[in-house]
Amino acid sequence: MIILLTGATGFVGGHIFKKLSLSYPIVIASRESDLELLFQTDNIGLVIHCATSFSQNNKEILNTNIIYSSKLLALSVEYGAKFINLDTTSYYYRDNLYSQSKKILRDTIIGLQFDNSLNLLIELVYGEGENPNRFLPSQITSLLNNEPIKMTKGTQTRNIIHIDDLVDALGLIVKDIDNVLEYTNEIFLASSDTLSIKGLMTMLVKLTESKSTIHYGAIDYIDNDALNSVTSNQVLVNMNWSQKIVLEQGLVAKVNEMKAKSIDG
């Protein structure tokens, strides 16, 4: 089976490429690729769609998260390829352009019930090679620099999964994609680690030995912010997937990575 992968230069897509390219031929698509030509010439059997824009620019969001994504889905249906969309749970608790644009594709997949399409929901993923502006790396950097941090009250809970566990779960899904699509078109890529943001920060303070003062409640919650995680990994457990990297182990590696970057930088 030939896989068409978008977003291969990103954090999640890059790890997926590294893992799945050991077992499958992979064609990498950029936003500049002639998508229909790829389907016509490369006998694509599965699309894994990771490309996304986090921009708050209307045109960029429209072109990438809506038009490009919808074209990929339509071509997958037309050429008989399976389609996996890497999604977010953020639209459950955020009204920004990114979150709502991602919801459009999710609602299309779920609402139209294409039998070739699967939506994979992720809440908070972390690991080696993240953009330093993402939540965990940015907080660890502040803690390592002993900077004061302003936060919400931190009572909202989020599911946190290491990128290695995520790609292992995806590998199982890809291997059994025909059977998976027979009983569902949406799965949460979730770990067993769900905790409050305050609990997460408490762990990070300990691991970084930081002297930072965290001002909980200095920032208001976002309107419609969900206080509880919406994820469940029961489907993955039923597929005999098991989490290999527990949260504290993964965070130790992440802190060490950030320390090394700080020294090198």
C-alpha cells in the first residue's frame, strides 16, 4: 500500500514519516503539489493528512485547512483511497479560526459518513523536535530560565500523549485500516495520562528544579473553555495498543532535550 502523507516537515508528520516509511512506500505531498496527478500516477492507497495552518489569517486558514483538506478528501473518495485526518480537540474549547476550521473537516467526515475516511482526535501531544512555541516547550523554557509565569487557575484537564506512542497507535490503525473503518470513523489518539494543567506545571517545576513563581488565576479562562478532557483511549485499548511512555518518563526526556538546546544555543 502506497501512502500519501501531507505535513511531513511538521512535528507530528515528521515522526509519522520516520515510523511508517520503515514499512510502507510513502509519497510526500506539499501544498504546492499537483494532488490529482499524484493520485493518477502513484496508485495511492491511503492518505494521512497532517498538514495544517495555525495562522489566524482568514485567507491562509481557508486555503490550507478548508480548501486543500477538502480537495484531498474528495480525491481520496474519487480514486478509492482510504483517508486519515489528524485532528484536534481544540474546537471543543476554543473559538479561534484554527480550531473552527479544523472542525469543518471533522464535521464533513462524520456528517457525510464516507466509508473511506477516519478522523483521529488528539488533545496534547509532545516529544522530541517540537516547535519551541508550543505549550510544553515554551513553559519548560520559562521554568529553566526561572521566569515568572502567568496562567489561568489551571484546573482544566487535558490528555497528554507522547509522539512515539501516538505514531505506534497510528501504525496499528494503518495496518488494520479496512477493519477499523468497518466499525468507526473517529478515534481518539489518547494516552492514560489525563491531568490538570496545574498538575502538569507542578510536575514540570519539580523536574526543572525551577525557582519560577507561577501566578495561577492571573489569566482568565478562554470563553467556552472546556474544563475536562474530552478524550478516551478505549478504542485503542480494544485494538491491543498499550502506552509505552508514561508521562513523567516522557517529561524527563523533554526537559533534558530543552536543557541541551539551551546549552547549545
